[in-house]
Amino acid sequence: MSPALFSSSFPSLRTLHVYVDKVLRVPPAALSNLAELQLENLCWTQRFSIESVLTLLQDASRLEVLQLAGFAQFGFVSTAVGPAVELTNLKSAQFMNCDLPELLPWLRFPQLCEFNFRGFNSTPDENTPPSMVGNSDFFSSLRACPLPILDQQVLTHIFVSMDNKGNKIEFTMRLMSGLLGPKHQFAITMVWERWESWEECLEQSIRGAMELIRFSPGVCLYIFHHIDHNWGPYSPLLRLPLINTLCTAGYFTSVALKLLADSSPYITFSIPPPKVLLF
């Protein structure tokens, strides 16, 4: 993509959706009024220049919506990059198959209201990039990254779903601060092949989330489990003492009834017991 394309044609450019390859060069003047940016890396198996991404975001300081896809591997960051990029107007950020532990420490978005991540984790072997294997333990890898939407917001709702997608498993966790009026949302979706230790990695990721998140005194937990398999990975959620409403559907319904009836040590809901909705 030639920088000359932006020389004079788009002085008031507000939205830019573009595919990139290795580096991205856009004149700073073309980005000064940009409100929405969507970048997709054409070849995510090759390392991409993180300097070019950060430079572009620095020039697009008025961004409100950011979408990045396919940035699974970055090149080494040089000391010339400078301080973290401040995106003070950013309200929504969406990442797909991106190396967030490498990228997020260089970004600041204090006004962020919506954060979404989607990643695919294939069966690990000697050719699997470390960043893709590490995605299964999502929250632990973000422990050192500044995320005000998690660090400062008190969350009230947890939505968890597990579904079959052919020969793969799709897991989604959505964390929200209220359903009515202004709200904050943090959502991740992971897709696994059925390799041997996926349950262990999922439970570790959920446990990492519970250690990182601030909850309100009353939490609503939604578990929609549509895969006939062990429910063990949910045990970190079921031990939360702040849950006052449990809504469940699918194979987990019978498990929830048994746990409540048996007063199992795997469930430690608030007293009085939570309101339970079964579908």
C-alpha cells in the first residue's frame, strides 16, 4: 500500500479497514481524525513489525474503535519505540489471533468499555508458535498488562459457554458490569482441538480470571454447557462465595442440581443459597 494514496485524497478520513503484510506505512496526517481502525495481517505465521503498529496507533490518537486480526507473532521491540501509546478516546478494542502479552504492555486505554479477544489453539507440536500455545492460559499471560476495564471496574455478571464446533471445542467467557445502562464488557473466545490436556488449561485460565477480577457483592453466573464432558474446569467459578444467581442450561443442568442437593465442597455459593434458573 503506497503512502501516496493518502497524500491528499482523504483529509477527513474517519474509518480505515485494511489488510497489511510485514509493515504498514500510512502518513500521520491521514490518521489525525481517524475514529475506527481495522487491521488484518495477511500472513500471521510470519513475524510482524510491532514498531509499525505502535507508530500507526500513536498517530491515530483519536481512535474510538480498534480491531486487530492475525498479529500472532511480533518482531523484537527496539528501545526506539518510546513510551506506551495513549489511546485516551478508545471505547472498543477487538483482537483476533493476536499476541496480546507482547502488544498490550505498550498500549494504554483508560476509557475502554468493551474488550474482545478470539483465539484459536491448535494441537501443540514443535512447529506451533509459543504465543498460540500460551493463549489457553489467557488471563495469567495478561497479569502484567494494564487493563483498567478489569483492574478498576467491579463486575456483576459472568457468562460461560462451551460448545462443540465439529472436531473442535469453543469456550467463551464474558464478564460484564451490569446489564442496564452504561456497562463494561470483557469477553474472550477460545477454540481448541481436542488435544490431551485442554481441560487442564481451561481450568487454569478460569482460575487466573477469578484471581484477576474484582466482583460486586452479588454476582450472577450463567453456565451454558453443551458438550458431554467433564465439568471440572468450572470448579473455580463454583467456589466463588459472591454468587447469588445461577442460570444454567445443557449438560450442566443435572450437575448443578446434584451439587446443590449434595452440598458438595465444590460449590460454595453465598448464604442464603443462590436463585437457580434451569433451562
